[in-house]
Amino acid sequence: MRFGPKEKFWVVTDPTPVSVLGDILFAASLEDLRLQFLGGLSTEQNPTLFTDQAEATAEALVRLKARKESATELD
């Protein structure tokens, strides 16, 4: 699949302990993604790109659940 500079795809990142879905799942163009990296997004946050919103949402929910379960185990 080809992407031009203005076409959007979905990005999912790892959550922090206080993240909500909107923090780790967002639509972005190539320019938007570039700005995210300039603003502090890093490869350590495991950004993953998706062309399908449903797949991206499912991945984000799995990451949030894993983070929540990890935090619960530490209590």
C-alpha cells in the first residue's frame, strides 16, 4: 500500500500507567508522525502503524489491558 504525504493511517503506542485510549491511538499523516517524533515520540514507545482502524483499536485495547494487569500485579 502506498501513502502520500496527506493520507492518514493509524498509530498505536505503548501506554503509560495513566494513559487512556485516545493517548495511545491516533490517526496521522506522514507529516503528523514526523511532528510526533519531534515532540517526543520515540521508538521506545513501540509505535506501530495500521491501515485499518479496527485493527489499531484492538491492538491499543490489548496494550491498555496489559498495562492495567501489570500495574495490578505490582500492588
